[in-house]
Amino acid sequence: MGIYNNLLVIGMCWVLTAGLGSYLTFFRQPDQLTVLLQQEQDLKLRRLEIEELLAKEGATEGQARQIMARWNARYKLIPDEMETTDVVAYLNSLTSSGYKAFDVTYSGAQSGRAFNRHVFKVSGRGFFTNLYRTIWAIENHRDFYRVENLDLDHFDLTYEDPFTGRPRMEVLVSFSFEVHAFFGGMDGLSADDLGLLASGEEIVVQPQGQLPPVPESVLPDRQPAKNPFYPLILQNIPPNTDGLPEIEDATLVSIVENRAVFILSGSKKMVELGVGDPVYLGQITAVDPREGVVVARLNKGGIIDEIEMVLESGERYRQAFGPNMLTPSESR
């Protein structure tokens, strides 16, 4: 009986152990494993979010440094008060030449929360390069001026020169725009105010008379790269306003020591030209006394034409000396 009792106890222990193990293995542990796997996934997502936030923080810090650097490098001055006569005087100083008309009209003052502004309306006619330099000077002045609503249109002005009586043609632009002159800005907007860095460190910018010069490298070009209103090919060839020789209608009569002599068709005047000398629409590019050839390159309203004039002296030479062949004289 003792042996059977022991076996029975061992069997019952084994059944209990196997049952408990089966319960833990097939029922309890899978639920715990699912919970752990979900927690692991949540931790990975949180880690990714943290890494993304750190990356955004780094990018934001870089942008903040750039913005602060630009803010601390500002050079525009916004005075507390501004007289309209000072703005008009400055505009007049920029437009003393190169314009057929330059009209300025005061439109009034506008008030804002950050600053105030005087508004001027400008219209007129002039050369594009002069207008470009004027707008450049307005927008890059130390005082805070800004050009808005710029409108340009092209036209050709043809008239008779009152001094020479010759026709002249000028390629001009008509324009209109607004000039906004800012004043009365809130503290910190003007370059001569005190500025505060992001860390709270105070910096002092020197007053207007002592502001350092602005490097040319950070400013736009003072001269336009090209005149977009000057057509590549003109509809009408510009008139001969400078009274240059018109060699297309002239007669080439002689070439002496690399200088070509022409007789002008209209005035019968004789002119002497060499390589590089200007003529109407171009210049002389080659003079060949041995071949009797003169070459000129002309710009006919955007179309480049190269003309060649030949000294026709062979027929004259034969007429002068006749058909007889010259023979050496016999010595006696």
C-alpha cells in the first residue's frame, strides 16, 4: 500500500505540473507575449517620433540662426519722422539726366502697426538703363525705400535734331511705379536701434553716420545685363545722326598705305578711311592695297552684313597706257 500511495502522490503531482504548464504555455503566455510585442512596437514608434523631433529641432535651430543672422545684419534705417520734401529731393537727384519726363505725385501717408509710410506715384519716359540705375539707387538706399507696382512699356521716339537738322531715333520706355518711404517704425526694426539676440544677449548697431558699408557682393548688379526693350532686329534702320560716311553709296577711288579714299555720292566729298574707322551702321574691318579690296561690317538694325568694295583700276590702267606692249629700248 505504501508504494501505491507514493505512486499516486507522484502521479497527482505530475498531473498538476503538466496541467499548470499547459495552462501557462497555451493560455497565459500567448496573451503576455502579445502584450509584450505591442509594447515593443509602441516603444519603436516612440523612438522614431523622438528621432524625428530631434531632426526637426536641428533644422529649426539652423533656420533660427539664419534668420537671426539676417536680422542682425540689417542695414535699412527707418527714422522716427520723414519729410516728403527730402524724398522728392532724393528722387530729383537721381533723375537729372536720361529722362524725357519724370513726374512725382504725393499720394499721402499710410499708418500701420509696425511702421508708417509715405506713398509717391511716379511716371515718365526715359532710357531703360537710366531707369534701372534709378530703381537700384532707390531700393538699395540706407533709408527704407521700396518700389512697387512697376509697369513698363517700350516705344521709339523719332525726331529732328534741332542743332544738326538730322533725324534721330531713340529707344525709350514709358514707366509708372510707386515709391514707399517708411518711417516711424517700432523699436528694433531700424538698423540704428538696439537688437536682442535669441539668447537675450544685447547687441548695439552703430548710428547712421557710422554704419559700415554694405559689401558689393550682397547687392544686385548696378548695371543691367542687357536692355530687354531694345529689339534684336529693328523694324527701321536708325538714321545717320552723327553724319558718318555712307560707304554703300560711295565710290572707292584709291588705296594709299592702308588708307582707302572714297567719294561720297551725295556731297561728292572725299574721305579717307582705315581699319577701325567708323562709318554709317558699322566700321571698316579690312583694307588690302595689293588686291584693291576694302571690307566693312555693318549692323543693319540687328542684321550683320559684310560688304566688300573693289578698286576697279584695271580697265583705267589699260585705257591710260593703250593696247601697245612696251619693249625695252635698244642701246645704240
